[in-house]
Amino acid sequence: QVQLVECGGGLVQTGGSLRLSCAASGSSANIYTMGWYRQAAGTQRELVASITWSASTNYADFVKGRFTISRDNAKNTVYLQMNSLKPEGTAVYYCNADGRAYYHGNYWGQGTQVTVSS
């Protein structure tokens, strides 16, 4: 079982920056692919970025060049540095730990609100 605790959300102006972090409990979490998803009001949850245990990354087109995902396996923590934020980035951001490649579960954090004012 893996538990995820996110922090770092908040209110920021257009063009500003925020850094989200997600701490994972559970000894297996450091081999899972970790990701950040977001869900704006009235929309489906969508992938923002993901990172494998070996630090291979994947980004949604709408954040390429502005967001950076990273992880510290020793701390079981994944980060999302968000720069040049836009109002359309307003959403609840969720941390994900995907252990299905190892026949484990797919885990979600409780979410953290990011609001970008125009």
C-alpha cells in the first residue's frame, strides 16, 4: 500500500511559478512511475507529466518547456516545477504512483489546488 501526500499548491498570478511536491510512503514507491495529473472544474483528469524510476520523463504538450518533473528516490518524493503559469492551468493537481507494472496498485494523492489569476 502506498500513500501520497501533496503540497505546494496555491494562488499565483499569470506568469508566476509554483513547485508541487508529493511524498510517497511505502518501500516500493521508488520503483514506480510517478506522475502529476490535473482536473479542472467540469473536465476529465488529464496527465501533466510523468517520470519513471530511471528518470525518463513525459510531458503533455500544453506544459512542454514550462514545467519540469523530477524525483528523489532516496526521499520517495516527486516534484513538479511549474513556470510561466497560465489561467487555464487552474485545477486540482493530483500525484499518482503507478505500480501496475509490478502487479501492484495505482495510487492517488488527495489533490492540491492551483489557481492562476489573470
